[in-house]
Amino acid sequence: MVGMPARTLEDFIYAKKELKDVMKEAPTVETTKHEETKVENTVTKPEVQTPMKLGKSYVVSASYEGGKRKAYLKLYNEDEEKIYLWYDNTGHQPYCLSDLTPEELSTLEALMKHPSFDHFETVVKFDPLEDKEKTLTKVVAKDPLAIGGRPSGCIRDILPKAWEADIKYYENFIFDRDIKVGMPYDIEDGSLVEAKYTPPAEVLKSITKLFEREPRELQEHIQRWVNLLECPTPSFRRVALDIEVASDVATRVPNPEEANDPVIAVALVGSDGWRRILILRRRGVEEGTATVDEELVYHDRETDLLLSVFKTLLDYPFVITFNGDDFDLRYLFHRAENLGFSREQIPIELGRDFALVKNGVHIDLYKFFFNRSIQVYAFSQKYRETTLTDIGESLLGIGKVELGKPVTELSYTNLADYCLRDADLTYRLTSLENDLVMKLILVLARISRMPMEDLSRQGVSGWIRNLLRYEHRRRNWLIPRSEDVLSAKGIATTRAIIEGKKYRGAEVIEPKAGVYFNISVLDFQSMYPSIIKQYNLSFETVRCPHPECMENKVPDTTHWVCKKRRGISSLVIGSLKDLRVKWYKPKSRDKTLPKPVTDWYNTISNSLKVLLNAAYGVFGSEAFFLYCPPVAEATASIGRYAIMETVKKAQALGVDVVYGDTDSIFLEAPTSQQIRDLMEWSEVSLGMELDIDKVYRYAVFSLRKKNYMGVFPDGSVDIKGLTGKKRNTPEFLKKAFFDMIAILSEVQSIEGFEEAKKKINDLVKTCYSKLKKREYSLQDLAFNIMISRSPEGYVKTTPQHVKAAQQLAKTGRRVTAGDIISFVKVSGTPGVKPIQLASLDEVDVDKYVEYVQNTFQQVLDALDIDIHSIFGTTRLDLFIPS
């Protein structure tokens, strides 16, 4: 039987009879929060069989179905634009490993009587910590929860020691069956068959030539990566969704778990151009005059509206939301239950902190963009806050529709316009730059062997964990327990300079305060991944068990590195780094290639950058399954050694180094030959590539580390760490700061600074004068900071924006995680007030004068301007108005 895609609503859950015959007329919103009705479920969900034959389809997700006791895959067929399910037919079962023999395990009565225990198997695994093979017993069970998924009574708790019992079952299935997530497969006679992709011959030839001098082991890894990464991605048919909910209290955010309030609007935006806004009719609501080009579909009953939404969720293979895990889909699920829908009729499945769509893939963009690595390395910190407005304005140039009143008071067309904008923004975030986000997720899923849904919700450490677990399984290595790694390797031995750190980190060279022209910034390409590769750093190679390797010391530490075996991290991370630096990054800039090709290569390069930049830090995180402080410490130590040796070499070549930070050095007016000599020395002596990162017409350094400004030849400005550019800086000060930057960007020579200084003097005077006269508005003076949890969640410390939020809450306003709190500094306790409750007379001018001083001083110090001398005094209290 050919498998059904389960996209048709009637086939999936509803009979083809008119549902209105069995539903009562819904009361209006004004009279009740619930529709007193029951949605008749006349058919059960049909069983979706494994297709006997299916053409090229991409593995996009995986899970486990308890009723069948089988893992299954979700395959996206691009031609049909449908998701199909394929259930395992290989007999794979859940298991964990024990170091006891079957005979010894047979004496454990609780194990032998466990209802889900199935049988024992003897296996041989290589133990990387001890560098030898071990005979272990595979304890096989009938269902995954029996291994380690229950709070108590699971097999993991019965065994004295258990290995690999904390891996999700479907992840185990992917590893054991070597399923290439994100890659195409066929189904033939009901069995899954890889539709092997072979890159173009010219690409393989070029890459082979590029890495011909590398060790064979590294070449093999690169070949495997190329086969994954060169494969084109499918076009994802998807729909973005946003809902609006009525609330009887305007300041209260509806609770998605209770879902007491009606869903009054749902906007749907499809990748195929289909756009629709579903509106619930309510008494007393005006049609409105807003122009809405998309189709508005009115429903008299909320149940009909939800039926339309669910039909769309089943029609599209991919569903995109912004915070749908915690709100949109969660609310729809519970609201449908309140209205009488059975769970079989709701195409949404809820977990503790996620929401999925049945037989489809749900991507929550909030969690993806919240990922710090995505924010920094994929989008270059273009957005600061993870709100839909901030991300939309930063990446698309458009934000949410501003509302002057609650959604329940909007006309139908204004409500539709507001709701549609959110859904449209959500969709457009996935379509920008030729579907960059969807491709990023798929490429990272291929590398990490992780389902797209999981990858979009997890941090980069989870991706690396999955990748390394897969590599262990591929090699038939025993995946170590965290406690075994820590016991074998110990802790860090260097003293941290920064409080709270476990070991000494990167080197930051003291800046030479002042103005410098013709600055070239050279940085090590992927410094830490390069170190991991070049110096063979991995959890099993650092402090290896071989006495003969102990002489191979890491600089400034007591650690040593194995000389007998190449480390798993060194190979995996090193091969990805080399492929990015030597192939994908250059190709993404190759103007002789067609733009679609360079766009694709740029996507891969960005994906690798996101992953590689976290490859070192995970080993220093206690939450990481291979937490190994000596690896992180060794990486940082070699990084410090590399940067200091590079500074020495630059100075020996006659170049003045004015600043250095982690993986970069700032050279004053170097010649082309000096740069070439330094690059060649680095590659030969350190085994690491230096590259010109950027060139400044001039740069201004303050006395503080990680605080400087560089002006490019075209006049654009690069600002690092300066207070004035920070997002929560008050608007008046931010504007003054950027006015100063604009003045400095026009400077072409040392002589030009005299005129610039005069303009900056006038600028600062004006800023002080307007402060003293209280000529700035509360909005100009406001600090804007997002609150990360509800005000009552702060117990140990209460930051200023939380104090302001607490004042708002006391007035009856609803304040929740993710809200932007706008507040001003005021005299007296507690020193802050939300702008909604403050007046200009209360503003503490003295505090704002200090902020002005601190903000400008960072740059003015470098320009040899004393901010106090601007007013002829050093006593700030003279400038406080009486």
C-alpha cells in the first residue's frame, strides 16, 4: 500500500459531512469564553503505512511511535511538496551498554523481571579514554522509555553503570542506521535506500587537488563532508502562522495552557503565494477602513475558524511560527480542547517546551534566532533583541504594526492588518537571501545528523554533541560518560584572570591609546578550530594514557598531547575548518561563479562558521557531555602563545603592533611585503593561516580593552565595545554619540582632527546644556531593556529595569518575559521609574551627566580631549541645575 501523506483534512480526521450539523451556534465573545459545543469525531485517524515506493525525498525529521514500537522518519518529497512517513522495518531496538557480562547481569533480579527487558548481546567497542578495545554487554529493551526515559524503574537505574542510556532512541536509530539527515532517499519495496549524491567531477577534482598533501585520514573526512554539503537543498513549501487572542483584560497576556479566551484572528502566509486572514465575527466590531489586499475569511463560530487553521496545518509540510512553541500552537491546541475537539482531531502535538505538527515539521523562529551563535556568526549581530520587531527591522527593514489600543478594540480590517504583518514578517525571515534560514537549518542538520525540528530548538553545543556522538558510533567507539571523562582528565591548572572563569582565557594586548592611520587588522582564520586541528586536541588525546607522550607539553600548562593517535575532535573540527577556509569561503566570493552558486557556498560557509566558533568553548562547559577542562585550557593556552609569538615576529619585521585581541593583531602602516612575510611565517611556524581581515583609514583606541573605533577608506565606521552604540543607551545620548562618529568619519588626516575637535566640543556642550535645562523628553532619556523573565522571577538580584517592571506590575499592568521595559533615572529610591509613571521634574540629571561623561570619554581620551575642560571645570556637580 502506498503511504498517505496525511495532508487532506477530511482523510486525516474528519468525515466529509457538514460539521455544522453537530455544532451549536457559538455564543458571542461578550457573553462567554467558551463555545458550548462538541466537535463530532466520526472517523479515527487512518493508519499511515510505510510507502512501498517513493521517489527522491529528503529526511527532515525523526521520532518514535509507541504504539508501533518503531522509530520513523519524516521524508519531504519536493516534487509532490508533501511529507511522508517511513517506519523502521529493520528490527532496530532500544538498548544501553554495561561493563558486566551477561551472566553477571542475569543475577540482577530487577532487570530480569523488568517488563520491557528483551535480551543481551555481547559487543566489542573501542574505549577512547583507555585507548583499547573492551567487551561490553548490550542490554536490549522493547521500548525506549524502559532504557532511561522514566523517572524511576528504568533499566539505566538498575545497572551499576550504564553507557549510552541518555541518548534519544531516534538519535540512536539515526546513528546505527547511518541515516543522513537532510539528504535524499528513495523507498523501494518498502525499504529505505540512500539516493546517493555525487558532486560534480570538476568540484571533486579541485577539492582533491586542494587537500592532496593532507593526511589520508583527514582527506577521508573532507570527502564525506563534500558529499553532504555539495548536495543541493530542496525548495521548502511552507506556511507562516500568527494568531491573535481576545482578552477581557487589555494588559493581560492570554495563558496558552488555560486558553480561556477566543482566537479572533489567524493570519497565514504561504511560500506559494497563498495568503489568508481568518477573522472571528463579534458583536459591535466595525469593518474598518484599513486596506488589506489579502483574502479575509469571516467565521461566525470559532470552531469553524479553528477547522480552517487545522486544514492549513495539514496541507503544508512545513509550518513556521515566531514563538509558536510557547504560544501560537500551544494556545490553538488547548483552545481546541476547550471547544470540544478530541486530540485525534487536533494536528498539533505538545511537549513540555515544544509544539509539533502531526506529519509535518514545525520551525519556531524565535528559538532559532535566540541562538547566540546564529545571532553573532550567521547574522553578524545585526539584531540585538530577539523580538519579532527588532529582528524584522534589522534584517528586513520592517517591524510589527504599532498599536495604540488593544486588539479587541480594533476594527476587523485593522486587526487583519496587524495579524498579517506578524505572519508576513515570520515568513519573510525564512525567505530572505534566497531562503537562507531554511538552508542554514538543513545544512546544519546534515552536519550534526540532527532532525531539523531539534536543530532549530537547540544550541550549538547540542549540535556538536550530536555530531561527536555520531562519529563515535560510526567508528564503533564507546561513547564515554561525562563522569568518566572528568575522572580521567582532571581539571584546569591555570588561574583565570576573569572572575568566574575556570581557567585563563584569551590574550588581550593593552591598546596604545590614540589615533593611528593606515591600520591593517590581521586575524587567524578560525583560530581555535585551527589549534584543535594542528595541535591534535581532543578529550582523548589531551592527557592521554601513554607515558611516552607526556613530554609533548602544552605551553604554560601541565598538560600533554598524544603523539600516537589523531583525536576525534581534531579530525572532525579540523576537516570542517579546512573545508570552509580553503574552499567554501573563497568560493562564496568568487565573482566568476553564478550568483545562485556563490549564495549556496556562502550559506555553507556561514553554517560552518556558526558551528566552528563554538567548537572550543563546549569543552569548557560543564553542561557538555564531553566536558574536559584540560582541552579548553590547552586550546586557550596555545592561542595565547600564537598571538604573542605573532606580535614578536611583527615587531622583528619592523611593524608596530598597536593592539591585539584573542585572534587579531592591529598593525600600523605595514608594507605589503611585511604582511606577506608575517603570513608565511605563521603558516610555517604555527601551522595556522593569517589573513587580512580589514583595513582602516585610521583607528581610535581608548585606554580600555575591547573598546575602539575604526574608519574604513569609504568613511563607514566600525565600532567595538563603545557605550554609545549599545542598544539600551538612551536615545539622546545615542544620537549625540553617532553625531560624533559622523564627524570623525570625515577626517582624512591628522590635521583634520583640529576641526573635528571643535565640532565635538560644541556637540558635547549642547548635550550638557539640554540636560541641565531638561529639554529632552522622557522618551529621549529612556533606557530600553528586555526583561528575560516575569518580575516575580527575580529573587537574588533586582536589576534596574526589573525595578521599573515591578512598579508597572503594581499598577495592574501585565509584564512578561520578552517585554521591553522603558525607564528613566530619577532622584530618590529606588532610583528608576518606568516612563509611563515618571515626569521630567523627577529625572536625576546628575546620573545622566555621568552617562554622558562615560560615553564620550572613551573616544575623547584617544583624541586628547578632556571632557571636563570643555566646560572649564572638573566638578560635575556645578552643572546640576538648581
